Amino acid sequence: MNLNINTYRRWFVAALAGLALSAGAQTLEVVKVGSTPGVTSDAVQALVAEGKRNGLDIRVVEFTDWTLPNEAVNNRDIDLNFFQHQAFLNNVIKERGYKLELIGLGLLQNIGLYSNRIQSLGAIPNKAKVAIANDPVNQGRGLLLLQRAGLIQLRHGTDPGARVDDVVSNPKQLQFFEIEGPQLIHSLPDVDLAVVWPSYFVNAGKKDQAGKALLYSGVADSFYAMGFAARSDRASEPKLRKFVELFQHSPEVRRVIADRFDGNANLYTLPWQN
């Protein structure tokens, strides 16, 4: 008889524990964050366990282009996205009329001028093939890097938003190929130079190549820092603000970002600290 009572008590305690766990799981608030494969996606994924300890069920949704993440936020299919800087978002808002805004910054990474064939800027040949992003904002940033390298001169100097048509001096007669941003890394076997984000080398399993650019952009310009974009009517939503705060204070997020850049602090900075 005592055995049966003890068995019942153990069952009852286990059932209560199960109910408690179930209730706890139900209190988690889901936060869906869209990103592109690479360091941004990995950084969000690194926050999943910590998020659960703090009441958030963080779910990463990966996209392979730069159009759908904003469409998904606008349509409420996801809560946030993390792949773009303010300059890019400004252009998207202008073109599509979205009411989106950055509610926090997450990462500022350099862009670099990379080559599989050329070892120095001085060795760039005449009529070299150069791959640059096809979207207006990142194309402008890439052209500014080429201008900084002394390879071209732009009509409006250092103003952002330059396009290929704004190249007014091209002594080496560089040939430009406009390519979707995430595909730039794949263009390297077919071109002489490409303006690429270091994180794409990391994602392709070529972490060491991220530190071998012929030239890097600056790291202090927060205008090009990638942030978390939300619908403007949700910008103050507590769970979204909580997510950003956890991200910016997470040691695991910092560890993963540092690892993805091979510990090379010259390739990125944490912009919310500036």
C-alpha cells in the first residue's frame, strides 16, 4: 500500500513538473528574425539559448537575396530582419514605400577589394574585370572604395550613392560587372577584382581569405552598420526591444562574431559601443 502511495506521489510531482514546464514554454514570446547566411545569421542563432532563458523563442529565418527580408517584415511574416545598413534601407523605403526603421545596430563590417589573381593594387592590369554590387547603395560604397584605391574618380567625389555612370575618370579602363550582392564572392574566378563582404568568405568556408583583401573600407562609419529593421508601427514593441538589448549584451554573440571574422578586429566593429 505504501509503495502505491509513493508511486502516486512521484507521478503527481512529475505531472506538476510537466505542467510547469508546459506553462513556461507557453510564456515564451516568439521573435522571428530574417537574415542572410553568414555572420549575421550565425550571430542571431547564437542568442537562441540565452533568449529562452529570458522569455524569448528566437527563430532564425534565412533568405538568399536582399529583397525578401524587407518584404517579409513589411508583411508581418517575420518580426525583424538583420542584414542591411541604414543607407540600404533608405533606398528600399524610397523605392517601395515601406514603413520600416532600424531599432538597433548589430554589426559594422568592412567591405574589401578581393582578387584570386592579383597580389597588389599596383598589379591591376588595364581593362581589368571588376565585380560590384548591383543595388544602388552598395554599388556606391564599392565605387568609393575603388576611388580610394586610386583606380577611378567619381563625379560627386565622396558623396554616397554613386553609380557606374558617375565614373568620370577610369585610367585603367576597368570593366564593371554589376552582380547581386550575395553572389559577388562567386564571381571571383571569372573576374580580376570583386568588392566583397568578408563574412561571405567565412560562410563559404574560406575564413583565412577574409583577411587578404587588397584594400578595406573604413570601420568607423555607423551609416553602414547593419541593424535590426522592424515595421515602424512595431518599433517600440517590448519583445523586439528586449531582443536587441539581449543581442547587444550577449557574450556568446560577441564570441561568435569574433570567430566568424577569424579574430581579426580590423574586419568589423560592434557599432553600438561607439
